[in-house]
Amino acid sequence: MDDILKMDVRLVERMIASGELKLEEYEKHLKSLRNVAAEADNVEASLADRGASLHDDAKKK
């Protein structure tokens, strides 16, 4: 398996449990990642943005 897929957060627990990835290797990878938090944009969203309403579920019942 490609090394980058082994580090995928959706697969990493499975990879460690199966022995395909060592926990120490994963921790080393995490420490090597650059902190880009300062470059992030703040995004606000709500269910209303998607046309949903809190009352939609109540109407269906």
C-alpha cells in the first residue's frame, strides 16, 4: 500500500492494528507535518445555507 494512504486518518487505526504501520512511525509522521493553522480561513455555515430547517424533521412526523 502507498505510504501516504497508510497515514490517512480514516485508515491509520486499521493499519496500526494490522501491523502494516507502527505507532512510532505514525507519530513521527505527525510531528513532521507543518502547522498551517495561521494560513486557514474562518468559514461560517449553517443548515439554513443548504435550504434545511430545524422544523423540516418535525413536519415529516
